[in-house]
Amino acid sequence: MTRGRPRAVLVVDDEPLIRWALSEALRTAGYDVLEAGDTVGTVAAIGLSGDRIAAVLLDLRLPDCSDLTLLRTVRGMVKVPIILMTAHGSLELAHAALDAGAERVVFKPFDIERMVAAVENAGHAGLGEAD
């Protein structure tokens, strides 16, 4: 992240353990962290804190959305890097996600520290494992 940019990261995942692990690692790296577990929480968090958000880690499959709809919604609300996370993706889906506004697609399972590095390096688009 560049100096002067907001340092909040929105972590969106319906799995509490994944959300917790990412949040703790990001806090340790110096970020403020916002969390959501579904579409409604995601939209609310962006509505309340959109100007503070520097990046979004977004799970593809949530209880109330299992396609690229939320990615497109988030992209329309904030112009920050969005890293899409998925355990159920294919290369075709990953390319569709990049076309829909994701900066990077990361396949689960992933290394938490490499995800923090992906946030740090946000702005350099890519596909695959967080690096």
C-alpha cells in the first residue's frame, strides 16, 4: 500500500475461521480490518466505511450469493483492488472474475502470509496462488 492510502481491508468469507485467520494476520501487518460473512454485511460495511477501504478479500461462495454478482456489486461501490478467493473455481471462472473486476483470483486452500503479501502487492494483477 502506498503512503497516505487508507489501510483498512474488508475480509468477506462465510467461514468464521478463515475470516479470523485473515483478519489476525492483516492486523499484525498493520491494517485495520472490517469483516463480513454475507452479501448484506458486505454492502453494509462498504456503505459505512467505503472511503477507508484499501482492498477487499472476497469469497466467491457465500450463503446468499454463489456467483460473480457480489463481485460486480463491490466493484461498482469501490475502486480498490478486489482479491477473489474460491475453493470451487476453475480457470474459466477465474478469467470471468478478472473480467468482472477482480484484480486477482486465489484458489483455496492458501497460505495466510501469502495472502497478506497479495494485499501488500495489490495493484499488480494476477491469477492463481497468492504471491
